[in-house]
Amino acid sequence: MFDGRRLAVFALASSIALPLAAKPTPAPKATPAASASVSAAAPPPPAPPSPSAAPEEVEARKHFDIGLKLYKEKLYEAALVEFEQSYKIVPRPGALRNVAQCQRDLKRFADAYAAYETLLAKHGSQLAPGELAAVKKAIKDLESVTGTISFEVNEPGATVTVDGRDVGTTPLPAPVRVDVGPHLVRVTKTGYEAFDQQVKVLATQALSIDAKLTKDIKTGKLIVNEKSGAAVNVWIDDIDRGPAPATVELSPGAHIVELRGEGLASPRKMVEIVAKVDGTVTLEATALRGRLRVETFGKKGTIYVDDKKVGEGTWEAELSPGTHRVKVVAPGYEPHERLVAIEVGQTVVDAVTLAPIPVAPPPPPPPAPVRDPYLGLYGRLALLGGFSLTGAGESVRPGCDDSRPCASVDDSKPMGAGVALHVGHSFGVFSAELVGAFLADVHETKRTYTGQPFSPGFPTTTTSLAGTMARTEKYEFLSLAGFAGVGGRATSKDDAVRFTIGAALGAVYRNVNLKRAALDDEWRPGATGYFAPALFLDAGLLLGNTPGFKLSVGINAWIDFPGSALESSGEGPRPVSTSIGGVTYYGQLESPPQQLRSSTQIYIGPTLGFQFGR
């Protein structure tokens, strides 16, 4: 049943359409709305603005044409904005008619109805008879798919909104037309509570809403009675509110209520007021006595009256007429004590400021011990450079002799880099430290032979020794050494620049690896090494704060004392070949043990690092 009604309303709404007013063309064609079931002949379209047309005419026409293009793309919301802007600039009936049509296509039937009514009221005389009839029929058809809401509001000047849209202030000149369905209506006015109601409007229904606005009450009502009917006045927050019983409007929150009269008074009572809620309080006025209020500065201290503890910080109560002893005590303060005279109907206030008991100042703390900045732990990490002064002492075998003379010999000394770590304890100028260091170095030697076929020493068979066969033998030596030792150090004292020199005695392990390359052969006899006593020396400058971070620059010396020469393993002759003049010649390359290191090894080089601590 419900779906059938919706389909019927939609079918009826679909028939409420008028062709869009379009710009002039040589032969006017139907606009996007022209296919609807209800149509009317459009009035002669306005001519395009002449070159001398006013700027507002040109601007209005531009928005109108954009609206037509958007409408053809079925972008009704965007087209509606452009038609409304065109009508706002120059109010022409064509633009307003298109506004109504867009509202209809957007299923905003009440807005479409309003646009058609405005079109009829303001531009009816400008419409052709056929178009006028079509507009009236569209209005009548839209009445069948909309309803109205009329408002009866007891307060003039109230703002009325429907679904959040302002529809006017009361009294409204006419009912508000709305689409079929649910709506939220709201009536508001300053100083009054808002009226909200959710309504459902049916097609052709004329709904009436009676909105009663009530004052926005922000206070609560309090009724104060005297229990026995005595002649007393009501005092609220120390303000006289008249004789009891009294009805008083009060702001929300806590209020102090009491009764006062000739020789009579009631205890003070605190009441909590809630907005829009009525409350009643009944107090009893009794014969008036004197009152005493004791206030302590900072609310510190225990209060005694007549040697009886009565409160802390602040205290107030009725007392019999006469003299009373007040005493206030607090830890760390001189006690306060005095006599006060209480009279009927009077309130005596004793404001007390306790004086602190004088305290002797504490003795000054002993001076902090001054610590020698040069005493304590330190650590240094430095990069090393190592350049051999003595050479490695290697010996290539077999060497150059009369049976195999060398055309050239090219030897180099080891050079490399490493790192050193010093960890020690400074006793001032002198320090004891542990030293660890690592050094990697390389060097090579070359032997070049230039023998030609049939020359002395040139191999004559495949099993002959290579002899002077033309070739270059390249020997590459890689040495890795690690040092560990203990030593001493002397360092000058200064705020920024310190000279330092150190020596450490320990042991070194050096490992040497050999590779020989000659012609098409590469021989690696394997690595070998030795343990030996060693000495590590360094000297330089420390730049920075003590204690703290310092830059270290200087030189170092590393000395090995191997007990004997270090040799590699050997093996039998290795076959090699070479091509000379297109002929390949063969020979056997001797590979005896090679002497890798001999005698004392001395390296010297720069250092660069940093030191923490002392």
C-alpha cells in the first residue's frame, strides 16, 4: 500500500514539468525538460545581449547559459545555482521558471511550488497565455504532492525553522508549504525555551501546530517558614528578604538562610537551589545569644574556648553572655591567647595571626671536597698510520743470479693503517695504562725476466725450469698484526693543551699471507705467523677540557722483535706457458719456501683520535 502511494506520487510529480527557457537559436529546439508530459509554449526567448548591453545584463546572461549547459548534463543542483544567480542579477521570468524546474527535478516540490508562485505573482503579466496556463497547472499539480504547516504561536517575533531552514518570524503571513514526509519544526525566541516537534506531513494535508513558548526560567524558588510563627525576618546570604514566611527567587547554587528578629535568631543553614525547582525550608528562631567567630590566618591552628577544643582553622558559634577565654595553638608557632566579652545580640570576631617561633639558622654545609681534575680513569681511541722503516726483510726464492738474470727488480716497503685503544688511570702527571693495537700493512716486490727462445736460461722442454722465460713475477704480502701490552704515560697539566708521551711493552702476533702471480699461474702458499715481544710508543698533544672530551694528535712507533725469520711453505715446480711470435713455450716455475719476514720490524706513523676522562 505504501509503495503504491509512493509510486503514484512520483508519477504525478514526473508530469509537473515545463520546458526550460532557452537562449535564442536560429531554430529553437526542445530543452532537456521538453520531453515531460506537461509542457507549454515558451515565450520568445530573450535576444542575446547587444555589445552595448549593461554589464549586469551580460553577467546575468552568462550564468543563464551556464545553467542550461549544466541542466543538459543533468547536473540539476549546479544548474539551479546558476539560474538563481542569473535571476538575482536581472530578475527575468525565464531564469525563475528554470529555477522552479530544477527544484522539481531535484524532487524539492515545495521549493518548486514557491518558485512557480513567485513567477506567477511577479511576472504573470510577462507570460504568454499558454505558458501562464501551464504554470498555473504546475502549481495545482504540485499542491497534490505537498502539504502545508500553519503555526499558532503565543509569542510574536519568534523565529520559525523547518528542517533547520528559517521560514520567518511570528505571526507568519501564510502556512509553510513542505514536501511530503517527516519534518523537524522549531520555534525560538530570546528569553523563552525552544519549542521542537517532529511532524509527518501527508500529501495535500494542512497541518496546524500550536506552539506554546514558556519563559526560560534560570532561577529556583525557595519558601522560608518560621516553625512557631515568630515575628522574624528572612535573611539569605546576609541580605534581608522580608518577614517570614517569604518566597524568594534565587540563582542556582548554595545559599545561607537564617532568621533574625528582636532578641531571636535561628541557626544558619545552607540550602542548594536548582533552577526551575521549588524548595521549602523551615527554621526555628530561638532566644538570641552572643556569637563568637574565631578566624586564623591561613586557617592554621587548633581553637580552644574556655580550655575546650572546638575546631580547627575557623570556628563560629553562639555563646552565653560574659567573658570567655580563646586560645589558638599550632606546631611551630607562638600560642595565641586572649579574653573576649560576649554580649546578647552581638557577634565578636577574633582574627588571629600566629607568629612563627624563631628558629636558629642551620650551620652552613661543609665545603665540598675539591677533586683533582687530573686524577681518575681515561680512555683513548686513535687511528694509526704505519710506515716500515726497516723493510720486511723478505727474500724471494730462487733469486736473480747468473743462471737466471733479472731484467729488473722492484721492491717496496710495507705501509698500512690500524687502530689503538688506551685505557688507564691517571695519578696526575703519570699514568698506568693497558694498550691494545691492530695494524694491517701491504707491500709487494717484482722480478722481471726478458729471455727469448734459444737464449741462455730459456726452457727447451716442457719439463725444463722457466729460467729466463719472459715474464713478471709479482709477490704480494699482506700482514695483519695485533698488539697487547701494559705501559706508562706522562702527560703535562693544562686547561686546554696537554703534551703526552707513552710507552707500552707487550707481545705481538703477526700473520703474513703471500700471493705470487706470474704468467697464467697464481700461487698462494698459505698464511703463517709468529709471536714476538713488541714495544708500542706514542707522543702527541691532547686538545680539550680535562676532565672531558679531548682531541688527540701525534705520532706512534711499533717495534716487533721476532726471534727468527718467518718462512712460508713451498711446493714443487708449477707449469707455466707463454706465447712468443705465435708459438707457445712451456716451462716449470720453481716454488720453494719464501722468506716472509726477518729481523726487527719498525713502523712509524701519525695518530688521530679522541680521549674521554682525565
